[in-house]
Amino acid sequence: MTQIREIKRRIKSIENTSKVTHAMELVSAAKMRKAQEKTVSSRPYTSALHQMIIELRPETHKNLHRLLKENSSPNQLVILITSDRGFVGGLNLNLAREAIKMTNKNTKFIVVGKKALSFAVKMGADVIAGFQSEEKPFIDLARTIAKMAVDAFTKAEVSGVYLIYSKFESTIKQVPTVQKLLPITLTGAEAGIETEEVPQMLFEPSADRIIERLLPHHVLTHIYQILLESKASEHSARMVAMKNATDAASDLVDDLTLTYNQARQESITKELLDIITAQAVFE
Amino acid sequence: MLHLQIITPEKTVFDDEVDQVSLPTENGQITILPHHVALVTSIKPGELILKKHSKEELLAAGFGFAQITKDNVKVLVDLAAPEEELEEKAIEEAKKAAEVALAQKHTLSEEEYATAAANLQKALAQLRIKRRRRRI
């Protein structure tokens, strides 16, 4: 009897847990849809801006802008972006792994998200600023981070600024990504534009002024975009993790129900056996 | 024909052929016709007018950049709202909020001040569009 009661108790508790995970799944799904939409719809702007900078390459390289100039500081700045809360599967773990690869004693950190902060503290890393990812609107957060990064870079305190975040690809796929933010590099496949004939361009009011506005804006937009990407990744990962948890719970309940029925049948059979034996004795 | 793209961080507002387009640039309003010389310019809050088959469309623009190459015009702005989408009430509120923020000048950091000033400019540009049209 005690075994039967025990199984029943476990079924009940698992059912309760699955109710919670199911609710979280639904909430995440709603948030995910919103975050994904935002991320995807702001991508054209970010990439168009990037494209524009690439096309202005001949102009930006004439006299090197301060955000393009490399410096010889031994330090590097890593901006690590994770979620505030857990239940997101391996998302934050993968990011932490990337961060460890990047880290040496000259690495400074700006962390966004509680998980990133506790990771950095555990690592004993040099954290110059920590933010929670939901304390203020993304655009303000991006502005603050951009200013810190640009300041540190132009004062030659760091020679490179890197971003570590999970790029949102689809609901079931988020890729931990390391990207170089500063100095702004326009190399690799993008450099192919160099071989093309670059048409003469007019600048109004002046090339310097445009570039002076364009490059910092690019940095800001870039950070804003990856904050959106991270959010979309977080909610997607949580949705999937919670869905898996709910499925696993219902499998477990099925299993346990089977065991429960077996145990119950067993005890009934035993009782019957007892009754029949007793009757046989009286006859 | 010109191919005009207007892109904001929220969405692609416009992506189609037009006959001509007027942009509010830092140096004043300029009108782009087909075969314009390659040009990069910065946009300030004001009105963006596009013409197609002698039909005019009016948009409120925020801060941003425009790149003109051959017959392509790419406008990247932080705000581009068609006239009919502008809501006077919301804009009034934005304007007031910006003014309140600016009034506390000494407590603001440099960036916060710049942001508030930019918001105020954008709100004013939108209001101008809304009100001017009503009078006609």
C-alpha cells in the first residue's frame, strides 16, 4: 500500500511541475514572437548602415577616423551579453565557453545580464560595468554601452572591443557569436568592393562631418541590434527548454501511471487470493 | 524613375519607384531627381516628400543619413512616419516630455541632454507637418 501511495504522490508532484513549465512555455512563446519580430525587422537598417560604411570606405580611409585606428594597448574589452534568468538550456553556458576562450589577464569586461555578471565574478575577471538586460529600454542601454566602449577605445585603454552574444537564427537555433566591434574593420569578403570602380561621391555638409556622425551611430546600432538578437535568442531558448521539460514530464507521468496501475492490480490480486484461500479453509 | 528605400530601425517604411523625392538635410531641403550625382548627406528632422505620377506623399523624418547612387536613394532614419500615422496627442506628449527633460538641464548627462534635444526636434517637425496640412 505504501508503495502505491508513494507513486501517486510522485505523479501529482510531476503534474504540478509540468503545469508550471507549460505556463512558462506559453509566456516565453508570446515574448519570443515579439522579440523575434523586432529583431528581424531591425536587421535591414543595421545591414544597410553597414553597407553604407563599406561603400564610403575610400573616404573613411583617407584620414583614418579614431574608431578605425588601431592602438597598441595590451588590454581588450569584452562585452558579454547573457540573459538575466535561467531556464534557457545551454544558451548561457555556450556564451561562457566563448568568453573563457577570449579571456586572459588583460581582458576587461562589460557584462549585460545577471548570468554574465555572476560568471565574471566567479572568473575573477576585471568587470568595468554590469547591467541587467531589462532595467531600461534597449536603445538607452545600447547608448550607455556604446559610450563606454568608444571612450575606452579612443583613450587607448583597450586595443579591441569584442561582443559575445547569441545570434538568433531560428527558434531552435541560436549561435554563440564573437564579433569585433572596435576598431571598425571592413575587411574580408566585404573588401571586394575595393576592386570595383568607386564612383566619385559628394558629401554634404562635408565628408568629415558625415563620417563623424556615421561611425559612432554604426557602433550604437550594432550594439542595439545584438541586444535584440540576444533577447530573441533567450526567449526562443527558454521556450524550447520549457517545451522539452513539459514533454519529459508527461512521459514520466505516463510511465508512473503504468507502474501505479500494476502495483494496484497486484495488491487487488493478493487480496483476492487471501479471500479465496480463507474460503477454501472454511469449506 | 528613382528607386527609393526608406529604412528605420523598426521596419522598412518604403521600398518602391518614385519620380522625385525631397529630403530635409542638414544644409536644407534638397530634391533628388533621376540621374542625380552620387551624394551622401545627413538628414535632420523635417518633411520628406516623395512624388510619384504627380501624386505627393508626405512623411515626417527624424535623424539619419541618405545615400544617393545613380538612380538609387537609400534613406536611413530613426523615424519616418507617413502623415496619416502621426498622432497629434502622442507627439504633444513627446514634446512635453522632452521639454521637461531639457528644463532639468543641470541634472542630465551630456548624452541625455542630446537625446532629449533630438526628441524635441523630432516632435516639433512632426507637429509642423500635421498642423500645416490641416490649415490648407
